[in-house]
Amino acid sequence: MKRRNVSCLAAAVGAAMLLALGGCSAKQGTGQNADLKEAGTVADTRQETAGTQNAAARTAQAVQAAEEAAKEADTALTAAGAQAVTEWPQKAVSLIVPAGAGGGTDTNARLLAKYLTAELGQPVNVVNITGSSGAMGLKEAKNSENDGYTFVYFNEDTVTNQKLGVMDFGYEDLDMIANLYHVDMYLVGNGSIPDVETLKKKAAEKPGELVFGGESSAFISLLPYIINEKLGIELKIVDGGQMSERLPLMVGKQIDLTFAPMSQIRDYLDTGDLNAVALLADERSENAPDIATGVDQGLDIVYNRFQCVMGPKGIDDAVKEKLAAAIKTVSENPEFMKESANNGVDIQYTDAGGLTGLMEEYSMALEEYMKYIPQQ
């Protein structure tokens, strides 16, 4: 009996120990699985981080490569642009003249074009575009491509046309290149009015009968009003057209007075068909020292006419500088200086900044002159 109980107890104790050992093994297995799972998660996280870092590194390398490629492209474009500017001009250059062929502006522009052709090594072709006292040619120049192959040769009436409402743009809407000439302007008679005193006397005898031939929208359209006010007379004012049209009317005695540069009247002065009444300046010209100024004769009108080169807005600075330098070189050429003197104009080269200053000064003077226009 006792032996059986001992055997049963041993069996029970053995079973309990087996159960205990089994329980411990199960718990240990569960913990190990948890540890392995956690270790796997950490490893995955580290792999993801490493992948992200590698992707970021590849992106940074790609960005850097793109930036370097862009810099190389910019450098290449800059070099190509610089080479194109250095080689400018590579073809003929057009010089628009907003006046008719044969007039003073056209004559001086063609002289400049001849010498610039030799200086630049490419043809500089004058293109006459007439209409609205220069407004049509200026508009054509303004709307041209700014590639450095179209420019315009004109004068201070670039300002006048805007002030009088003929154009809706002004010199600020063009690129200034350089000024070339100062042009003396003369009050011209048809041979029967030798001086200001005679003008006053004849106008007093026949009020409103002496005819002044002007040109619409240009400064000359204002001049007779200023003369009337300054001298207390009354001139009949008509539109005589451009210079090439007015002078034949003067010779034919259809017009008594007009306004012109020496280059256009010299031959007529020599034949006696026309006479210079006065130079509209505050001192006599070296080109015509025998002609008295209006100021000397009691006609206080000083008019600073200048002729210059401009272009459409946005021309490459290097092209503008190269053209301005070429104009300066031409202006210092002894042969050019001689021919200019024969045309009765004074060389007065200024760069783009100086030209802008001339436009500004004329604009202010014009504001004063416009006060003499009768209000409609």
C-alpha cells in the first residue's frame, strides 16, 4: 500500500515537474519571439533610413549636376552672345530718315552713312520714310526689331511731335545712341526781306499778307507765332510742306518767309533768289559770320537744332556702344569734318547720356515756346 502511494506520488511529482518545465519553455519562447520581432523592426527602420538617405544623396547629386549644366549653358550662351556682338554688324544696317530725300536731314544722314559704311565694314543704307513731320519714320523705327540692324537718324522734333500730339510716344521710348550735329537754323526771306527791320516795316504796311511757310507738327510750325508775338506783327501762316517743297515755293515768290539750315539755302543765297534774314542763335556762326543773329536785331529767338542717331528700345548695350564709338570715330575724321563744314553744320558729338540731356533741354524750351500758340 505504501509502495503504491510512493509510486503515485513520484508520478505526480514527475508530472508536475514536466508541466512546470513545459510552462517555462513556452514563456521563454514567447519572449524570444518578441525580441526577434523588435529586432526585425529596428533593422527595417534602419534600412528605410539608409534608403532615404541614399535617395536624398542621389537627388542632391542630380540637382548639383543640373546646376552645373545650367551654368555651362549660360556660359556658352554668354560667350555666343559676346561673339555675336563682337562680330556685329554681320549684314547691312538700315538707317531710317523720317524726311524726304534731298533735304538737310537727309543730306547729313547720307554723309554719316557713307563714312559709317567704311568704319563698320558693312553697308549702312538710308531709308527715307516721310509723313507727319517725321512721326511715320520714328514710329517705324520704334516698332522695328531691336537686333541692332535698324536705327533712325532724326532731330529734336522727336520731342515736338509728341508735345503737339502727333505721336503717342517720345524719345524715352527709343534707345539713345549718339548726337552728331548742331545745326544752325536761319529765318529766310525770298530776296525782298534782307533783315528784321525790313520784316517789321513790311508786315506793318500789309498786316496778314506776308506769308510764312511752315511745316505741320515740327518746330517750324511754332516759329511764326513766336515771331508775331516777339515783333508785334501779323504773318499769314501756311503749311509749305517739307524743306524740299518749301524752298521752290520761296523762289517762286509764293512764300515770303521760311526756316532752313545753311546746307539747303547756300546756293540760293549765292544766286540772290533767297536771303538770310537772321540766324536764330545768340551768337554768329563760324560758317556764316556775315549773317547777323536775330538777337542782334531785336528778335530774341534762340533755337538749338541737333541731329542724332536713335534705335528701337532694347538693343544690346554692347551694340549701342560699338555704334556710338564708330560715330565718334567718324566725327573726328578730317575728311568728314570738311564735308560737314561744307554742308553748314557743326559737329557736336555726344554719347547717349549727352543726347538724353539735349532732348530734356529742348523739351523744357518747347514748353515755353508753345505758350505762343493761339488757343483755339
